[in-house]
Amino acid sequence: MKVMVIGGGGREHAIIKLLKKSPKISKLYALPGNGGISQDAVCVNIGAKDIKGICDFALKNHIDYAVVAPDDPLVLGAVDALEEIGVACFGPNKKAAEIEGSKVFAKNLMKKYNIPTADYQVFTSPKEAIEYLKSAPLPTVIKADGLALGKGVIIAYTLEEALSAVQSIMEDRMFGESGSRIVIEEFLTGPEVSVLAFTDGKTLVPMVSSMDHKRALDGDKGPNTGGMGTVAPNPYYNAKVAEECMNTIFMPTVEAMRAEGRTFKGCLYFGLMLTEKGPKVIEYNCRFGDPETQVVLPLLESDLFEIMQSVTEERLCKEEVRFSNGAACCVILASKGYPAKYESGFEIVIPKPEKSVDYFVAGAKIDQGCLLSSGGRVLGVTAVADTLEGAINRAYKAVDSVEFSNGYCRRDIGKRALMA
């Protein structure tokens, strides 16, 4: 079968590396892909949001199946457009992708179906939001309604920070139209857990849990980023918590979406906080997380393409989804200065991968045969081992073998998990 993957980051590289192993796939394309992905798939210079271009390519090249990985094309309706021309897809349609496309929709859904989450208020007027904040408990969480590259959330510890956040999001439009509405919600405390799950709209199969590290610097300091590293499994997510999440969050969400006429098929991401009152939803994503995918998929033992097809054809209940009992650690190598201003065009030399180590390329391009940095997060270095400590040590050893003069990484990925 001819398969194309939409997207061009480290997440897509991880997906493509696994799809490559499937005997059912004869040709693999990436739209647009990147310099690293070009070693594993045919890269085509069509942007992930160019839905017409994607559909034209699919027709011209007789594509049998498409994996739509990023949030933007999902929310814009890429799956709907591809299915309309007869291309089977992995990923939710536009109506289902609203669960990430609008935080207001997601919060209202949880309220309506009694899915545990933080208390919240919705505002369309900066003036009303400011008035509310004057008497709201601190700290508080302020979120832009729409997509914002994973950065549309501001935690305000003082009233001044909260008022500044409203100004930046609603009036200065730092996230564009995504900030036309905001959610102001209760600040929750407890260990955070990310759980990705395969679902065909009826059955839901959770993947291995993970722990993300959002801050740019060691000790969880510095600005928020798209993610500086992950470990899996998350030690705070035990069997008892997993069962509670399945009963109170996972299946109720799938059933709520179906009841709303928005049947969700694809990868549903649950961002959770394990509070003293039980697990609560911080956020939903309508796709594989990045960089969570880079630690979860290397632990998958089943054929990823077979699972994806079973999701598309609504027969996930008959599919065996197996993960190894090991652990994984992913350390992100980023350009110095990220997530603020950074320079690109630095050569990256990746050593030949050894067993249990993968290099997932995110922001890099090929120029005259050399791999050059072209983004903020450049490389995800993932290692698998029998224990979490072993995976962390192996990942940092692999990181130190990469030649990238403008790169930096956190040196404490997984430290919190080892202390759990």
C-alpha cells in the first residue's frame, strides 16, 4: 500500500520509523517531512495545512492511506477532505478535532458529561475577564481558546501577571484569533501525566503513560516550550489510577463525543493532573503528542499500521496492541535561545544508531548533503532499556555523541520520575 504521513517534525519521524516496519506498506511519503525524515520516507514539499495540495498529491499518486499527525490540518478538516476523495485516514474528522481546536468546547463537554476537570469561566470580553480576576483565587490558569502551538496557556501567580496575560492574549493577540475567547480556570496541583490512546470511537486502548518536561531549563525553570523531553512509563500512573481514569475520564470522553455526533477516531491525548481529589483533565489533544510520541512508540511491539487500520475500520476491539515492559527516555536537543530567538543553519552529525537508541529529527533540513538545523527543537534522542534509570543513562550517552555546536538540552530529564 502507498501511505503518506502529513507533518514534518520529530513526532512524524517517530511514526514513520514504525510504519516503515510494516510489510503491508510498499511506499511511504511525508508531506512535507524534513531532512531526517528524508532518510526513511519520500519527502514532498507540500505544507501540512495545504489541504488542496495534499488531496491533489493523493489523487495523482494513488495514495491508499493517510496519517494526519499535526493539530492544524486535523482542525482544518484534512481528514474530511481526504475521505471525500476516497483516501482512508488515521485521525479525527473536523468535528471531532474540535476537542483540541477549542478549549471552550472541551471544557463545556466535560462539564456536561461530568468528566473531572478544573473549575472554569469563559470570557469573550477583556473587561469582564479583568473584573473577574480581581477577586479570583491565585494562582490561576489562563488559556487561549484555539490552537497556539502548544503555548497558549499562562499560569499567573499574581494579579499583575493575570491581568498582563489577558492583555497579551485578548488585546495584543499574541496567539492571533485563538485569543478571541479565553478560559480562566482553577489552578490544580499534583503529578502530571500524559496518556495517549488509540480509539475507533467505541473501543479505547491506552498507550504507555509518559511524563513531559515543558520548561526550557533544568529544575523546571525558564519559559515554557513545546517539550524538552519525556520519559515513559510515568511512575505516578499505577494500575489503580489507570483503572480510575478509564472509568471516569477515558471512556466517558469517547462516549460523550459519540453522543454529540462527533465520533472520535484516531489518537486521543489526555493531559491529566493527579490531584488529591483524583485524576482530572488538564487538556485534550486530538493527535499524538510531541515529544510524548518519541518515547511511547518505541515501546510498541505490535504493527502500528495494523492498529491504525483497525481504528479507521472500527475494529480496534479485535486488534492486539502490545507494549514492552521496558522504559524509554527522550531528550530534546534544541537550538540555543529556544523558545525565544535562535539561529539556524548549524550542521548536525548524528552517529550511526545503536540498538535501543533512536534519533528523531524535528527542525532540520538537508543542504548539500549535510543535515542543518532549521528550527527550535531540532532532535529527539530516545533510548529504551529494561529500567527507567537505564533508559535515561543511555539517552544522555547518545545525546553526548551528537555533534551540534549550537545545541542545548536539559540535563535532568527523568530526574523527577526517579524520585517518585
